[in-house]
Amino acid sequence: MPRVPVLGRDALPENLRPLWDRMRAYGPFESQAGVMANRLPVFAHIWGLLTQLADEAVLDRRSLELAIIAVSLVNSCPYCVGQHAPKLAVAGLALDGVETLDDLRAHPALTARDRLVVDYAVAVTTDWHRIRDQMFVELKQHFSDAQLVELTWRIALCGAFNRFNDVLRVEEGLEHDQAQAAS
């Protein structure tokens, strides 16, 4: 059970309801957004940023979702893994049977580029102050500067989401129930 109420669209002021609708198009994140809605600037700025990044799509979906899942496995955030695994499957990589970071790293469908993304996500999450220049040499073979900025930001932000979701006990699967209750 979440530690704060999960608010719905109707609890938002009129001017933020279109952002709620855009958030729902981003994915089934009503529980998380509903908890954030208890503090309107958090809801508005975080979901404004996420939907704008999604609209611009500078970073490919597969790399983004793979990084988010790697970070969420490191941080043991089942909510984020559960929310993003289907998005990664849509991006061409089904993670059936992946329950740990070791499972992910050993997944036979990962390309060398995918493994680099996973390694970078883990490094940014666990050992950010010791990332070697060589990793950036390898990353720059696959990603533009803008993509690297977004990938790094999304990895760091995912760690914040992991903590937010775990501390406030945001639960996967409440989306449908909460959306119905808010209607």
C-alpha cells in the first residue's frame, strides 16, 4: 500500500490534466504519477520532462529501456522493472526469465551495444566517480553527445525513481484500479 494517497486526474487542476493524459500515453504510470500529484511541481516538471523527451525521441527506445531496467535491477525496484520490461519487449528485446542483473548481462539476445548500455547504466548507478574515459570512447561509437547526455540523465533519474517508488511504496498494478477510482 502506498504511504501517501494515489491521486487521480480529477484531483489535478485543470491546467495539468492534459499532462496527465500525455503521461498515460507514455505508459501505465498512474500509480507513480498519482503519488507525485500530491506535490504539483514534482508532477508537472517530472512528467513534463519525460513526455517531452519521449516526444523528441533522441535516444532509441531499446537503449533507454535497457538502461532503465539495468538500473532498476541494481536497485531492486520491482515496480520499475515491471513497468519497463513490456516497453523493452516492444523495442525488440523480451526479457523472459530475467530476474537479476546477472541474468540480464547473460541474456543471449543482447548485442555488444546493448551490453555497453547495461555496463554504462551499472557504472553510472554504482561507481559513477570511477568511470574510465575508455567507456566514453566506446559509447561515442554508438551515441551522439545529445544521446549521451540523455542516456546519462535518464539513468540517474531512474535511480531517483527507484528510490521514490520504493520509499513511498508505489505499487505496480494499481494503475487500472486507481484510474477507475479517479474517474
